[in-house]
Amino acid sequence: MRSMTGAGVAHASAEGWRCHVRLASVNHRFLDVVVRLPERLRGREPELRQLVAARLARGRVEVEVAIEPEGDRAVSLALDEAAVEALHQALGTLREKGWIAGELAAGDLLRLPSLLRFGSGDEGWGEGAERLLRDTVTAATDALIAAREAEGERLREALEQRLEAFRALAQRLATRREALRQELLAGLRRRLATLAAEIPVAEERLAQEAALLVERSDVSEELDRLRAHLERFGELLAVTGPVGKQLDFLCQELQREVGTIGAKSRDLATTQDVLAAKLLCEQLREQIQNLE
């Protein structure tokens, strides 16, 4: 079980390059991977997005990549030797014709920036740098997954505690059900008997009406479904894969059954347990929103 929130960082150096990758994820209904790269790496964005997306199921994930040359490759100076040679020959021709005097000096080259090219080391980009980039993104993704799994384990423990509280409430409701049913039936019979004393009604008809009213107030089916949903909820908490959407659906079903039980119930104790169960449903759903 994984949370959708977490972060992962990785650093690495190889082949004269230094790479830093940071991943951060938050809740999202689906999977949304956003990759931020240096300008020279824009073409690698689809590949890196897929590299991360293949490991995750849900959440908005931001990937930040910084990669730069290190050491002597960090800043390079290149001389356009062909242009300098052509310039030297042209100056020689001018001197032979007597149009200029003197030789070409180093200072003259600095006044001609087109002959010199300063670089940032990109010329050394190759398969080694590509491999470094992929490996560092993979390592950062590993770190993110580890963080999400750790947070997911904490969420699992919190959900299990609330699930146990919910089971206790369901058990109390089930224990009280038959006693309440008998009380309701006895009360209805008393009221119907009083009514029959005033208006002649067949005894059999009174019994049928009493049974019908009790049936409408019975919550046996709702309690059975409630227990089944709670059982399935516990099973999903033991699953290692993505279960957030399934748990969220079960919470909606739990809320529906609890609401029906509350609508059918009239005694104070049941009403209080129903209110407590509704609160547990809200707490469960709030925590489930963080699950992958």
C-alpha cells in the first residue's frame, strides 16, 4: 500500500557530468507526471516521463532535473583554427602588398570574438551522460516509492484502527437489533389493540399490519451488507497494490448503509452509534484520499 504523497532525491556523477534529480508527488485522481528539464534536454522529456509513469499508478508527480558538466569540462574554450589560418594568410597577402605592417598578435584574436567559442561542456554529451540521466531519474523514483510506501504503511495502521472501531459499532447495532425488533413489535401491538377497541378490526389484519411495520423498520439486511463491506475493507488493507479507489467506493457504500440504518431507527442508543459510524466514514474517506 502506498500513499500518493512523498518525495525522492538522487545525485550522481559519471563521465564528467553531475546530475541532480528531485521528485515530489501529491494527491491526484489519476497519474500526472510533469517533467522540468534544462533547455538542452527538452527532447528527453517523453522518455523520462514514461520512465517515472511506469512505476506509479496515481498522483501528480513533479520531476526536476539538473545536469551539468564538472571539472575541466565545465567551461571550455574552442579556437576556430581554420578561420585563424585564413586570417593569417589574408594578412600576409596584405603585408606583401604593403597595405599593412606588423604581425598578428594574441591580443588581436581577443578583439575578434568570432574566432573563439566558449562552451559549457555540451560537446562531451554522449551515451555515458544519457545513462547517467536515466539512472539518476530511476534512483530518485526508487526513493519516492520508498517514501510513499512508508507513508502508506502509516495510513494502513490508522485505517485499521478506525476499521476496528467501525466493527465494534456494527456489532453493537447487530446485538441490539433483535431486542429493538421485539420492543417495536410489542409497542405496535399495544397501539393497534387500543385502536381496535375503538374501531372493530379483525385480529388477523392487525397482526399483518404490525408485521409489515416491523419489517419496514428492520435493519437486518443493512447490517449484513455493512459487515460484508467491512470484511472487504479489511481484505483490501492487506493488498500491496493500488487500492485507493476501491476503498473509497467501499466508504461510500458504508455511508449508504449507515444512513439507511439511521433513517429506520428510533431509539437514542442506535442514533448515537449511527452518528459515530458516520464520523468514522468521514475520517476513513479523508485518509483514503491519500492512497494510491
